Amino acid sequence: MALASLGATHISFCLIKCFRFTGPLYLILGAFGLIVSFKELWVWLPLFAWLEFWLGVILYFLQFLVVMRKKPNLLSDATGKPIFGYWELQHFILLWPTTLHSLVVLQNL
């Protein structure tokens, strides 16, 4: 049963990627999670943790925009091949919201 579920998940992700729905799918799923938990977050978290959480959400969205636009390529070599391109920038940005959300969790266990 678990193997069939894993196979179905793999096939569905391949279809999503083939039809270029990855970006909108991530946005929809992310927005759904935020909308569902919006009221509870204010109750569960102190003000500073709540602000840290939302700063992390904004940074996640920023890294999402970098990946979807495939820009900017900040540093290129003489041939024009990116040394520090959008993919590296996206991962650099991704470190910050991941760290912020980890801190929120660790501070409010």
C-alpha cells in the first residue's frame, strides 16, 4: 500500500513538473497553510515570535520569486557563465527563513 502511494506521488509530481504547474502549486499550497493557521498563530506565539515567523514567510516568498524568475545572476565569469547565479542566491536566501523558523520553534517549545 505504501509503495503504491509512493509511486502515485512520484507520478503526480512528474506530471506537475511536465505541465509547469510547480510554481503555482507551491504558491497555492503555501497560501492554504498560512490561511488555515492564521488565527492559531496569533494565539500560540508571542508577538516577537509571530513577527519572526512572518519575516520568514516573506523571505520564503522572496526566494520563490528568485527561482521562478530565474534572475538575477549576480556574478559571471569572462564567458558569461554565472558563478553566483540565481540558484545560489535562492539557496542563500533560503538559509534565513529556515533559521528564523527553527528559532521560533526552539524558543517556543
